[in-house]
Amino acid sequence: MLDKSRLRIAMQKSGRLSTDTQQLLEHCGIKINLQQQRLLAFAENMPIDIMRVRDDDIPGLVMDGVVDLGIIGENVLEEELLNRRAQGEDPHYYMLRRLDFGGCRLSLALPLDEPFTGPECLRGKRIATSYPHLLKQYLDKLGVNFKSCLLNGSVEVAPRAGLADAICDLVSTGATLEANGLREVEVIYRSKACLIQSNIELPPAKQALIDKLMVRIQGVIQARE
Ligand code: PRT
Ligand code: ZN
């Protein structure tokens, strides 16, 4: 049974943010026993429950008030925000702080032999991406019309497979682009992991626990700077 008096934190179950998130929570003194297959984990020493889900579900869980806090890449958060606004919703949450991991950039990339003199080169082209709203927001501001090809994985193979002329995907080292004969031509969004809070008002004890965690997170991040 769901205990509403306990603070609920959503984190990525398995992926690029999981280890850093788990470490951050542990360094804040939260003792959690994360059994591999469990959706929910309970802190032993504090009234905190950890919900472990796909990263894509985290912004919605926070915006809908299903969890109190979430740790998520700004790229996924911003895409979900734009997605909900496009559907006529007016989502809210509090950005508590940017974290010191999960850094990456969302970039436009083209096949090596394609010329590029600026984003207007992409006018009328088909661009494969998992971030259609962030891409549209960027190119709309520049007045560049394009065709979107939504892919939720293997975006980097789209040009070679004849599915798209260009891609818009996350990059960290650039090795994936290079291995696929692509070059990064424009950064459209820079992202890090961040901590967000639902905008639903919490009982004082829960809010006090969040405030205490924020002080600890600040300390943990400062100590490793
Ligand atoms: O299963 P789930 O849905 O939870 O996970 P996921 O597969 O959707 O996400 P995951 O674990 O791959 O990434 C989670 C978050 O990590 C992203 O939303 C970003 O905020 C952050 N992050 C940081 C990255 C990268 N760096 C990154 N390099 N996410 C993805 N990549 C991928 C990129 O898509 C490309 O395929 O890594 C490849 C490029 O890496 P380089 O080093 O070759 O440039
Ligand atoms: Zn995901």
C-alpha cells in the first residue's frame, strides 16, 4: 500500500543516469536496497521511497504529482514539457538544481560528404530524431521548414538506411557519429541531469526532508568539484 507520508523519488532504473543517481542518493546518506527487478525500493533510514522507471516516464510522473522528486536529463524534461504544451496542457514543476552528471548535447549531424553552411541548408530535408519538439522549436525560430522522422533508437543509422538526410541526436564523445560516417554541425541544446520537484504543495515534514536533502546534495556536489 502506498504510504503518502513518505517522500517519493523517481530515478532511471537502468541506463546512463542510474549509477550516478544511485551514488548521489547514497552519498546523501539514504540507505537503499535496490533489488534489480523491483519498481519500488524503500530507504531503511529515512521516510523515502525510490521509484525506478524508464527515464522518459520521469517528467510526467513529477508533473502529474505521482512522485515528489525526479532526477532526469534536461533533454527529456524539456521534450516532455514541449510535448505536453503541444497537446494543450500547462505543465508545472520546480527545477531544484542542475546536477554534475549526465552531460551531453543534442546536435544536428550530417553525412560527412554533405556540405553545411548553416541550418538553412536543412530546409525541406528529412531529419531523424527522438526529440521532435526540441528540434522543431530550434528550427522554427530560424524559419527553417523540415520533415521530421521520429525514431526512438538507432537514430544514427537513419541517413545510411535512406530514412533521413540528417539526424538530431544526443552526443557526448562524438564516437557514435564518427563510427556512422556523420559529423556534428550544430548544437541545438546542452543538457545535464537535474533534480525536479512536483508543484503540488507538500506537508511540512516532507518539504523539510526535501530541504535537508538539498543541503546534502549541495555538499556532495561541492565536495567533488
Ligand atoms: O531505458 P531508458 O528509456 O530509461 O533509457 P534510454 O535508453 O532512453 O536513455 P539512456 O540511458 O541512453 O540515457 C539517459 C540520459 O543520459 C539521456 O536522456 C541524457 O540526458 C543522458 N546522456 C548523456 C546520454 C548520453 N550522454 C549519450 N551519449 N544519452 C544518450 N547518449 C547516447 C546517444 O543517444 C548516442 O546513441 O550515446 C550515443 C552517443 O554517445 P557518444 O559518446 O558516442 O557521442
Ligand atoms: Zn528513455
